[in-house]
Amino acid sequence: MNDTATKVCIIEAAMAPMITAAILANTHGLKPQLSNMMVGFGIPISFVTIGLWYLLIEYIM
């Protein structure tokens, strides 16, 4: 767990949901309100999870 590639993969897994998927869902009419809410809630939540995963990786493991 000390190599940079492993740390980057773990932190990227904690990042925000895919905005492109929400745009495609809106374009094709697949519950546009739901896809917008997922992105809207997911981005602020991911700020917290990225910080927690960073602390976990750097100081605990």
C-alpha cells in the first residue's frame, strides 16, 4: 500500500459521481431530476470521503 498508484486508485474511488452519466441520462429523459440530485449530493459528500480516505491512507495504513 505504499506505492503511489495504489493510493491514487483508492482516492479516485472516493471521488464524485460521473457527471457525464448524468448528462446522458438527462439527454435521453431517464429520470433527469434523480440524476441531477445524485450529482448534486454526490459532489459535496465526496469532498468529505476524499479527506477521510486520504487520512486513512497516509496516517493509519
